[in-house]
Amino acid sequence: MKTKLLLLCLGISATLPLRAATSNGNDFALALSEARSAAEKTSTLDDARGRPHFFRFLTISEMSETEVNGRSGVRIVASEPASLMNVEFTVSASNSMKVLKDSPETKIGDAVAITGKVESCDDAKNAIVLSDSIVRHKDRATPKPGKELLAEVSPTAVVYSYTEGPRPLMVEARDRDLLKQKDQIMANGGGKAWFEYLEAELAKRAAARAKGGQP
């Protein structure tokens, strides 16, 4: 029975759409903060909207009790260290509330790691607004140097995906410079030209990395 259940779970996970994959929230926040124009910022936000992102090292600046569908919850505003943007979210699930209340009880100034779907960006508050948020664990305000920094703020984290072409294309943090060409290429050739450019450039970089010629 356990074997059948495991195979069923594996089968379900294999059929999940690529858009459902959890992306690196810290990298997304940094990309959003570094956008050089309103159009680039909108493009970065639109691509991330509705997808789950995993944020670490969020230092809480505001906490207030609230109610979500008749359940007690907590609204939190926290600071993301790489981008200096705020992240706003509300949690009410029992597992999240337990993490917050476990001794020592989470308070303003503490840090947490969360997963949440990107909903919007509040420019007036310099804040990323999330929904369906879950507190994963209590955290540090900054990553440790060395191995943890490399492993947990990974250059291979997905920061952009394009799913309107013949095949989904995923751009990792180390290749985010390619996104600078998006607006110009889309304006001149539309989605087809953007897909062809992105696919060709990603293939070149993959080949170079396979030969050890590019980080």
C-alpha cells in the first residue's frame, strides 16, 4: 500500500505545471528593486504574480492580530535584506501560528522564513504583497557566509519564466542580465522573437557551462 501511495505521489508531482514550482523570493525581491524602468518592474512583477516564492531572512517590523475566514491570524510586515523592500503577508494556518507561538514566541525584530504567492507591489510602501502565506521556520536576519550563502541564496534559483512559447523557458538568477533585452525585443518582434532570443542565449550559456567556460 505504501509503495502504491508513493508511486501515486510521484506521478502527481511529475504532472504539476512548471509555473507551480517555488521560486527564490529573495532573488525576486532583488530583481524587482533593481528594475531600471517602470516597464521592467512591471514585467518582473507580472511574471512572478500568482507563483509561490520562498523568502528567507525576513526581519519583522510590524505584527498585528487579524481574522481570516473566521480564524485568528497575524498580519506581518517584514524587511527583506538584499533588496531593502518590505514583504507584507497574513498567516492563519495552524502550523504557521504554531511556529510563531512556539517558545520563544515570535516578536517584532525576529526573523522568519516563509512561502507565499506574489500578489502585487505597493510602491508607496516599497512592499511586496503576498497571499496564501505559510511560516516555514524561525530564521536569522542574514545568511551565514560561505557554504550557506552559496546554497541558500543560489545563483541557480529561478527568477523569471516564459510560458507563452512552444516550450517553457526558465531564467536563473545568474542569467538575469538577459532580461534587460526583453522590452526592446518584445517591442520589435513580439513574443516569438523574445522566445527565440531567450532560448538561443540560454542554450549558449548551458553549452559554455558544460565545457566549464562560464559560471
